[in-house]
Amino acid sequence: MPAFAANLTMNYVECDFLDRFAAAAADGFRGVEFLFPYAHPASDIQARLRDNDLTLALFNAPPGDWAAGERGLAALPGREDEFRRTIETALAYAGVLGNRRLHVMAGLCPDPDARNRYHDVYVNNIAYAARQARDAGVTIVLEAINTRDMPGYFLTRQEDAAGVCAAVGADNVRVQFDLYHAQIMQGDVTTRLRALMPVIGHIQAAGVPDRHEPDDGELAYPYLFRLLDTLGYAGWVGCEYRPRGTMRAGLGWIEPWRGQSAPETTGDQ
């Protein structure tokens, strides 16, 4: 069955960020992920991973000015030089932290008539990121995000994420399939998982519609977790949800999967 990675941006928010690593390990997690590490020296995060025997499954490249509302640079015309600097920064962190999955956010597209131009920039930028990441043993992952949580986001459909992977044509560019976003935007999650599994590099889960624990809402997560086994998914499942209360109080859903080993750190997934 799947191995779960605590998402330290959304989970354990009752703790300071650097204390969340120990909290996750104490609750039995062997992997963690988070959005952005850049507020902390990489060496500080590395120490928390080492001291708690945790694997870092995923983090994001710098997204531009997050506080000002930017949500990535990869598809934005005229920001290519800045984008390349963000990839350099992200790969430097990945090298210290031993991370092998880097989510690169597309950004917002305010003009629907400019989508073709944004798409061309996106493909070129992801191709650049893939070339830089290859020597570091890092895979770039692309996530379709729902427009309710992130209005105007450029990449919203799972098939479009897979299409960018195909257009780039690099074996270290894959889809980050977030089950929560997929259900909100498109539904028919099982069929999409079956169709896209060959290009999926990371999976995330949360209850729909409120983004709480996976035992809450309209998705049948026990079925989906068994399906991942059937389909041969060997990567992490990130717990990118907001607990209803404290993280520990809401972990009853994970009991059937306690003791699962961590995914292999080599190979495509």
C-alpha cells in the first residue's frame, strides 16, 4: 500500500516549521514534503531530516513574489531569466537535502487570449529546468491546480500537464497528480489515474471539497489507495491537507497503512 509523506506546510501547523519534522516522525511518517524551504538555510533543514530519519519527497521551486500573489514563473513571458535563477536556487537546495522531486509552478495567466504564448514559454522553460535537473538526478513535476483555490492558474487539467511533459520530451519531467485538484476540476479520477500512470511522478491527497483529512468528503480514498497498488505506483503520496483539528488527532485514517516502507529513492518513480 502507499507510503505517505506529511506535508509540513499544511500539516503540524501547531508547531514552528523546523519542529514539524520531529512531530511527523513521532507520528510514524518516514517522508515529508513542503512548499518552500527558502526561509531557512538548507543545512538547518538537512539536520532535521537526518535527526528524524526522514526522506524529503518533494518541494517547490521559488514561485516569484508569493506574498504579492504570484504563483510561479514557468509560463510567464518576459520572466525567463528570473525563472532560470529560481531553478538554480531550487537545485542548490535539492543537492543539500537529497531531494529528487521538484515541483515547478506555471503561474497565473490573466489573458485567456494569450494562452498559446504562455504555453510556448512554459514548454521552453520546463525543458531548460529538465536539462539542469538531469545532472542532479532530479525530476521536474508539473501540477494541475484547481481554479477555485487558485483563480487564473495556467495549468488546470491533468491531461494538459501530461501534454507539457510530452512536448518537452524529457524522461525527468512528470505529472504531479493531486487527487484533490483533479476531482474539483475534472472528476473521473480513477480513469485519469489509469490513463496517466505512466507519466505520474508524484501524488497528493486531501478530502474534497474542504481539503481536510482523506477520510472526509466525496472521494473514496481507501479504494483509490488500493488502486495505486494495482497500478504499480511506487512513489510517495503527499498528505497535502489542512487537518480539521491538530494533525495527530486526525490521523485515524492512516492506521490501515501504518508501517509501510518508504519508496525506493532510485528509478522513475
